[in-house]
Amino acid sequence: MATVSPLIFHPRKTAVSGPRDAYGRTMNYLRISLTDRCNFRCMYCMPAVGMQFQPREELLTDDELIRLVGLFAETGVTKLRLTGGEPTIRPHLVDLVRQFKSFPNIRELSMTTNALLLSRIAGDLKDAGLDRINVSIDTLDPVRFRFMTRGGRFDMVWAGIEEADRVGLGAIKLNSVVLRGQNDHEVAEMARLTIDRPWQVRFLEIMPMEGVGLVYDEGLVTSEETHLELEKHFGPLEQLPAHPSDPARMWKIPGAQGTIGFISPMSEPFCDTCNRVRLTADGNLRLCLLHSDELNLRDRIRSGATDAEIVATIRGGIWRKPWGHHVHERQMHTVRGMSQIGG
Ligand code: SAM
Ligand code: SF4
């Protein structure tokens, strides 16, 4: 397998805090979409047919990506999450992880994955410097799993989770988008995983992203409904203190080793504590998941911009990061689907 070229950028200094936006929020967290492609077609993320993928020449090369991550680190970004599409199908993933983690400012590197291919590479990812993973898994029923992911293999995903746990990519977090009539009757089974494992099971509200509007209309289950359903099975859940910039509201089943998180973008938006921006696979700095305001960093790189110019562009872009969204009014300011942004 080819490897990416040696480190091409060395940060000049250690920034003390991330760049700020006009509302005073500090952005120290970058989510990087490594590809817009995926080996699943989850019903809440992609349409069944008609998905358009970008030509490969429009995606950032490894060297461009490494250079940009170094420049984000220089602005004060300390935390990275690799996502997609499906990040494990990006060629040279292990080498990219190693390069990203070699920037001194990068203190935490995690990945969100569907885990289909994880069991083969979890150990290499850990050795290369990956700290943690989140796995998207919406059901423990293999037949339903195949239906919801439109073809996914539950046994392979579960093997990936167990291997990640074994090699120390924990504490494992499992993300489950709760959909009415699909997996909403199974939330207690998912939550039960936390009783004797130190994992975090997180229940997400579906968002009406491009291409999944009908699934949203029929499927949204609020966190409050999921919470009530869990309490029918386990009695009152214990509330835990939340980290201020973590969108999950944390609870646990009394006596359980692990925890339960609720992520409620529809019923309880969390713009005030947002500390994240995104880099799309085609090299756009995306300021908010739910707004299409983006800055094209790839073209600046390809037209010869200096490091200082790109850093200035990143800082200027972050300054104008928006606040609030209009998802309830269905006036979405985005034409990208979730798989093209990375969640
Ligand atoms: N393929 C990887 C995975 O599934 O974990 C990473 C990319 S995926 C787009 C990132 C996260 O977005 C997943 O946890 C997925 O459940 C979530 N997601 C996708 N579509 C969503 C939607 N319409 N509403 C809420 N979450 C969504
Ligand atoms: Fe792929 Fe992740 Fe979207 Fe599922 S949620 S289709 S695994 S990108």
C-alpha cells in the first residue's frame, strides 16, 4: 500500500486557544470528512437511489489534507474527528491518522464510523494514534440492521466494535438514530448494553437533511419520547453532569457501568455551546452543519496561497460562523446531505 508523503508542515507555535467567532464562541474542534462515499446507504442519511458522488479530483489529496490540518492546528484547533461518508474506506487512513496526530497541538483524535471494516484495522489505528471511536449502530437485530443500512452486515460491525474495545479505542460510544416504526421499540435493548459495559449509548434525533425529508417526516422520535420509553424498562434514569461543549445530555441506568446520551438537535438545539467547524472532503470549511455557508480552502491551496493566507482565511471564516437554524420551519440552508458533511 502506498504511504502519504512525509510530514510537510510543522506548526510554528503552540496556540493557547482556538479561533473565535463573532458571538465569542471558541472553535477548537474540527470534524474532517475524509470521503463523501460510503459502503452503507442508511435510510436516514442517503436516498435509496440517485446519490451523486464528487469526482475524485475534486476531493482533497492526502498532502492537501495534512497541510490543512497543520494549519487548523496552528489556529488553535486541538481536537479532530474523522468522519465521512465512511472514513474507513479512505485509502491510507492509518497513515493519515499518524500524520494528524503528529501535530503537537492535536490532543485528541477520534473517528465516527459504521465499523463494517473496523475489525481489520482497529489495532493499526490505535497504534497510529487514534484515541477513540464512535460507531453508528441503530439496531441489534441483524435483519433490521440490513434493512436500515440497505445492505449492512451486523456481524461484521459487531466484530469491529469488539475489536476496537479490545485494542483500547474506548470508551466506546454507540450512536443510534431513533426512527419511529423502525428501531424505536428497541431502545431499551440498546441501552441495556451499558449495564455491564463502560460504553456510552447515544440516542440521536433525526435531522431533515437533503435527501431524507420523507424519512424525517415519518420517523422523528424526540429524545423525550426515548427517555420515557427507557424509564418504562429501567425506572428513573440518573442525570449526570454534561461537558459544556458535548451536545449529548448524559444519564445512566442506576448501577450501570456505562452511560446514556441524548442528542437532540430538533427538540433542544445546542448552538450556544458549539465549538466545532467542519472540513468537507472537497476542501470546504463548513461553518455549521445546518447552513450552506462554506469557504473553499482547496482552491486557495491549488492556486498557491501561502500558509499565512490560508490561516487568515480560516480565522476570517470562523469569525462569521452563524448561530441558529430553521430546521423546524423546513427552511434548510443546506443542499448537502449528511454523508457529504460528516455529521
Ligand atoms: N459513516 C460514518 C457513520 O455512520 O458513523 C460517519 C458519517 S455519518 C454521516 C455520521 C453520523 O451522522 C452518524 O452517527 C449517523 O448516524 C449520523 N446521521 C446521518 N444522517 C443523519 C440524520 N439525518 N439525522 C441525524 N443524524 C444523522
Ligand atoms: Fe454511510 Fe454513515 Fe451515512 Fe450510514 S450514516 S449511509 S454509514 S455515511
